[in-house]
Amino acid sequence: MAELFRILTMLLALFTQLLSQGPITPFPTPLPTATFTQPPATATPTPVPATSTAVPTRTSTPLPPTPTRTPTATATQISIIDEEDPTGFSVLGVPPAQKLPTAVLVYPLVSTRSGEDTLVEMMNLTNAPVTVKCHYVNAETCRGIDFFVRLTALQPIAWLASTGQSGNGLRIAPPLTAEQAELKCFVQPSSTSLSAHNALQGRAIVSDTDGQTVGYSAIGFRRLVAGSFTGRVALDGVTYEQCPDRLHFNALASQAGSDSELILVPCEEDLLRKRTTETVVQIAVINELKKQF
Amino acid sequence: MNSRMWRTFITLAALLVGSGAFMSAGHAQPAQKLPSALLIYPLIDTEGTRDTRIEIVNLSGDYVDLQCFYVHGDSCLEIGFFLSLTPYQPMAWTARRGTFDPFSGTAAPPFYGTGELKCAVVAPRNEVDYHNAIQGRATVYADDGQTVSYGAVGFQRLSPGPYTGIVELDGSTYAACPNRLHFQVQTNETLPNELILIPCDQDLILQIPTELTVQFLITNEFEQTYSASTGMECTGVFRFPEIASFLTRAAIGTDTAQMNVRGVQGPLLGLVIDAVDFSGTVGIAGNEPSFSGGRRATVQFPGFPR
């Protein structure tokens, strides 16, 4: 009896270890065969890999939490002072993983300014139909237009922001009347399963009459736990992935004859009341000679 | 102990072991936009009037050494060099000219032709934080002002250990390569849409090109699917009608399509160059894929001095 109990305890310990080890594979996986199979019906969420922070470990301040296989409850995040960090604060939290099927897409730049237009693209990466609720948010007023996009299995769709999109006599996407806006799209799943949420990828191409184009991938946020879509998208690292704590750009300095633009949108937004909120943006610039500004 | 207890024990043991195997089977695709230990730039182009601006940034507060290799798209032959970055240092150079910093001794040779670039962090210590330090992007530009920008594909180190020059993209040591690539593409065959593919698996010691079969599954807006396959060696550069004769607007039937790409013998990385007609003016832009699944591969770098 004692022997049986000891064996059971060892098996439980092994099971717990496997649970906590994330993507490590103690059991070898077979090599893929030459057959090309239809993409799976479910968009499988993947575990977040090991640490994604760039915080130097020599600081005396506590390290931000490393991502684990299961979502962990996050308390209110408090900035931790870090004198070695260029911004003066430690990096917090885990940024959203990109290039994966996601439940929320944010397109930071949709422009129909004079001479410009934007081709908005979205595709359903699953084998099931998907309903997507989208909002254009005017860059100046924060007011928005919302609309629904319904995608069949594996369907791609694209439309020009200036003209919108219609199909079978129905309006799919309205024309954007503002000069500049952002676009936010949310999967309204047909079931509460996780795979029904994480279905989309998207990108946009902004172009002008000179042929100058800017292409970018929409920023994606995955749903992390099963449940229904309530209209309140908690980007808290438990329900959905968190927003990034900071953005890192490798940018060209402004020179005569050339210029760069920085476009920022708030991650937090109240599309119900359409309230504008003022946000302070902190910018740390480091040149190639390690000088900070 | 009676037989009923034994049956219960065996069932429970089988459930524990089986569920553990199920959970641990399979690899995750490499997460992007994170500090990485290996960067792969699928397109470096200095043909004709084109050039490529390459950017790397050290996202850590430590000094970082990188081992980099240009790989020629035609021959798979490599040119290796080392870079040193100070804490948080950004660095950029044009591929045609290369760069040299006399203070740090950092140098990147000029590169001619079309190919790819791979850079790996030579970590001074075994901890994962010392490996995952860099991010990068590239901009291919031409005299006419057209540009194609893309972010380098990043692979994180997942477990501590030394850098040996053998980069195991197995989902355990480093993140795995994606099993398949998903692109949303334009189908207008009169425009210069291009697909660039490189193998994720690479032996830069022997530099022997391996022939790969690439499978395609294309889905239009009406959920109709088409399939095709083609072959490639070091780098595959394909105009869409070269992949399959049906990859035209008329045959596909819609302006846009979803293209799933998978390598048979090994995983692939890639980029599409979109050409879009905006009211009579054609603009081009880089089109990076989304990933699904993970598949193991190995990148073998020639030895480095310690």
C-alpha cells in the first residue's frame, strides 16, 4: 500500500512538472508527413514563451512577472523605478504575441487625407464562420462608426477606407469620412471556446497619389480564457493579452528632405461613451553613441 | 492489494501520463515583436538600383555581441561577420556599402545580389535574458522611391545555456520555426506581386543547398480553395503566375486571397511584396505572414572565437 502511494505521488509530481514547463517537449514529436492537410478547424492558442522583458537583471528592483502557461491574475500594475532603464522605470508585464490568430485587431493608422487612401485587409484563419465587430475611431474627436463584418471559413476580405465595401446589396464596411482614424475589430464568437475567439489576422496599406506606401500588420490581442464576448474587452493578461508597456522603434532622425512620423493610439478606449482622455507620452531616445535624450 | 485497486491505479497512471504527453506534444510558432536571440531577414536586395537598409537594436542594458551571416540566394554561400552593440544601441547600415565603426571594431561587409541575413546573439552568460536582446527590421528601396519594409523574424532563446553556433529551433532550446505561413495577397497578375521564401533549416558550415518542395493552399473570398506546389533551393522568389497558372485575378475570382504556404522537407520563412493599384498609381509594400504551428529546424553557424 505504501509502495502504491509512493508511485502515485511520483506520477503526480511528474504531471505537475509537465504542467509548469511550458513549451518543453519531453516526448518526441513525429516529423510532419509530406501530405498537406487542411488547416485545423480550431485556431489553437499557443503558450507564451519564456521571458519577454529586457530588464537588466543586475538591478535591485523586483523583476516583472514572467509569462506562464496559464493566465495569472494581475493586480493593479505599479511602475517600479529603475535607474538603469532609459525611461527610469522597469518594464512591466508581458506584451501581446504577434503574428498569431487573434481575437482583437487594432489598426493604428487608417488615412484618407488628401491624396491618401488605405487598403484594410482582414482574414479568418479558422475553418468556421466569424462575426467581427469593428469601429473606426476618428483621430481628432475619438468619435466612431461601428459596423459588422462577417467572414466565412478561411475568408480574406479587403476594402478601401475611402469607399468602404459592399456585398450582395449589403454594406460591409462604411466609407471613412474622417481624414485619419484608427480601426479596432473584435471577434464576436459563436461559441465560448477559446478557438472561436482567436480567428483573425489583419494588415493595412496606406498609399498616396505619388505611389508612396506604408504597409503594416494590425496589432493583435489574443483571448486567453474561454468565455463569451460581452463588449468589454479586458486586456489584462487574464481574459485577453495585455497591452505592451512600452514600444521600441528603430527610427531615422529627421533630416533635410526627409522626415518620419510617429502615430500613437491609446490602448485603452471607451467606445461606448466616446470620451477623450489625455495621455502623457514618455519618450526616451538613444543614439548610436549610447547618448540618451 | 486487491485487483480493483490495481485497476484504479493503472487507469489513473495512464491518464496522468497520457495527458502529460498530449499537453507537451507539438511546438509553438515563434512569438514576434519580442527581444530575440536570433534574427532572420528574409530579403536583402542590392540588385540593380536597389539597396537594403538593415537595422538592429539592442533592447537590453548589456553589451551584446552578434554573429551574422549574409547568405546568397543563388548559391547558399555565406559571408560571416561580427557586430558589437553597446547597451540599448541602435545600429543601421546599407547592405551595398556595409559599415565600419573604428571605435568598437564593428564591421559589416558590403553585400551584392539577393539573399538573406541571419544574426544570432553570442551570449556572454547562459541565462536566457542574455540571449534575448535584439530586434531588427529592413527596408529595401529603389531609385524610384518605392520601398518595402519588414520586421526581421525573431526567435527567442527558451532555455539557459551557452551559444555554440548550432541554433536548435526546436521549441525547447530556441523557439521553433513556423509550420506554415499565412499571407493575405492581391491576385492581380498584371502587378508585380512577389513571394520570397527561405528555408528555416540551414547548414552554413557545409553550405550545401537543399531542394525543397513548397505546398500552397489558396482560398478566395468565396471560400473556394486551390492548391499548388513548386520547388526551390536557397531562396525562392516567385511572381504569382510562376507558382501556378491559376494564380490570376480571373481564375481566382476575387481581388484578394489567403495563401497558406508550407515546406515539405522543412519549415520556411518568407515575405510577400504587395503591389497595389491605388487609383492608377501602383505602390508596393512588404507583407509579412502570420504563423501557425511550430516545426523544428537547425541553423548551423561556422565556428566563432571565444
